[in-house]
Amino acid sequence: MGLAKTEIFTDKQNEIALFAKVFGHPARVAILQHLFKLNACVCGDLVNEIGLAQPTISQHLKELKHLGLIKGNVEGTSVCYCINIENWIKMKNVMFQFLNQDMTNQHCC
């Protein structure tokens, strides 16, 4: 198996790809939507809300947390998750700049 060779791309290109990856699974989209809907920290009811097994939910939470889109706080024996607003705004700005590019050559293909 070959390497992804991410080092040959710019930091911005890698950042955009990581953000796009996080939206590449509907479970992560559902988790984010649920966190926004509640507008509060969530402690453990994601399994019932999303409908996936706890280890699967945990893996998706790990991906979201790794990118900094959510943050988790330990409360007793559980971890409570919420949107990391500062990083969410940063991600929106990065993706907006990328997605807002316009075609300048209207005579292509």
C-alpha cells in the first residue's frame, strides 16, 4: 500500500481535505447536527439519538475532536461533548474561501 504523500500538498490543501473528510460520513454530520440542535454539552445520549453502537459513536467523536470541531469535558464518569465554536468558525471560513472560488474561464470544455 502506498503512502498518501500529504507532504507534497500545502498546509491549506491538507486542512481542507481533513475538514472534507469529517463531513464524509453521515454519522459525524448527524452528531454535529445533534450538538447544534441541543446547543449544550451532551453526555452519553448520542447512542440513542444516532442509532449506532457506542464504540462506533466513540470513534466518530474521536475524529471530530481530533480536528477540534468538538470539545469534550470529563464530568464524573462520562465525557460531555459540545461544539468548539472558535474552531467551527475557523473551519467555515476556510471552507467558504475554497468553495467560493468562481470559474474564470467560461470557455472550458
